Amino acid sequence: MRATQDSLTDVPGLAVGHAEVPGGGSGCTVVLGPMRARADLRGLATGARELGTVREGHVTTRVDALLLSGGSAFGLAAADGVLRWLEERRRGHETSVTEVPIVPGAVLFDLASGRARPGPDEGRRACEAATSDPVRQGRVGAGAGATVGKLLGPEHAIPAGVGSSSARVARWTVGALAVTNALGDVVDRDGRVVGEGGSRGEREEGTRALLEAARKPGFGAGSELRAGEHTTLAVVATDAPLTGGDLVRMARVASTGVARRISPVHTPFDGDILFAVSTAKEGSPLSTRYALALGVTGREALETAILRSVDPRER
């Protein structure tokens, strides 16, 4: 059974907003809570902030927003605008002086000569644009400069962006959002490469082409891949009252959706990261059957979100 909007914002308590830099080509996406969160890091080139706040045992039990941004490490500056926007609304972890907003974030690499990078202004604008309406998909927000299919070189890149999806498990909703900027190809459920404009089967999967080339003399003399210039960012959310441990387990199961739709994946050149969140105020143990069902549903929703981030026909 599909949820009402088929979007991350079907999960009660969440709002999503995008903002792009002047001139386009980069931007940021903000998911507003509050929510309880955990993170699953699979890539080996992750750029992130405040990950300590989503680890078990941290003094802060909730986060106020998640930031997904372009601009590589420079894009983490967009969180400053998110913090100020939240502080003005007295949203954050209570201290003896003021509320301190908790905003974990992660970035992808979309740097280009002459292209602006997301900063505090973009973070604030994304917050102001946040809505519980269906998530805008495509080349918007953090996905404004995203591309995939670069294993054989940047000249083979395919435009990508933001995708979102949702589904139901019993009385709960599970939603997913993906910003796909992978080194590898996005492949559909039949194993065909999803190409520009949603075309399928018109180009060979990069992994196969790479392995075929590796069998030929002179392969090692080709251009080197550059570490840290590709990333898939994802959020899987639910209103089910998952405990911190169950959120970790949901994140690990849901992360397999990235591996099912991107090939190759979690490489030394990608900074893949997934945030698993619950908008329920408190966690309570669920049966193992429900916990597994939530994780598998998150995986399937994430697979759909990844396809939608590249293929307009899936939206």
C-alpha cells in the first residue's frame, strides 16, 4: 500500500526544503524535524558534521534538522544558516543560556570552476522553503549539480539529482530521500543502466566495461580516479517508535538499497552516508518482525528514490 504523497514528507513531523546557489549547479536540501537519528557510513570519502550527535549514548537525544549539501566540505557552511534559523525559533537542545540547534549534515562533491558553493544564505533559504508538501525532485537543492555514471570518465556522466518515495508498514509510514552523485551507474530492477532522460539499455554498465578494459594491456596507464569526488546521500525516515538500536539496524538494512541500485558502490571514491530517523518522541521495542519489515520497506523506498533521482519517468 502506497502512502498518500509517495514522498519522504508523508512521514508525520517532517518538512523538506531546497535552495540553489546563484547561477545554479549546486545547492542544499534541509530536512526539518525534530527527530531521533542514527547514521550509517558506507563510503570511504565521507564529508560530514555533527555525526557524534547521532551516535548511541550522546547527551542530545534528538536532532532538529538534517543538512544535505553540495559544495564538498565548503558546503558544510550552509549549516550555519540552518542553525540561525532554528535558534530564532527557539528550537534546539536546551542549555542554561539558549537553545542550541542540532544539525548533522553531509556533503557531496559538485565543485566546478566559477560555480558558487552553498553557504549560510542557502541554508536559511532552504529552511524557509521547507514544506510537508511532496518533495521536489530532480536537479534541485543538494542535487542541483549531481551526476552519476562517471566510472569511465566525467565525459560519460549522466545528470542526476534528488528522488523521494514512501510506503506503509502496518500503522506506520516509511519514507526515503536520495541525492545521487555516484561514481557508478544507476541500474533499474532489470539490471539495465538508467541513462540521461530515463533511457535504458543504451550503454554498457561501467563496471563491466572497466573489467573488460582491465584485461587488456596498458590498462594501468589510464587516467586515475580521484578519491572523494562522488557521493550518494540518503535519508530513511519513519514515525514508528524505533529505539536507537533499531534505528541503527534499520539504517543497515535500508543501506542495501544503495548497493542494489548503484554499481559499483561504496567505493574509496564515494562518500556514501545514510541517516535513519524516527519522528516518534520516544523509542520502544518492537517485535523483530516489525523491525525487519521497516528496514526492508526503507530499502525498497530508497531504491525507488534513487531511480527517481535519475529517471523522470519514475516520478
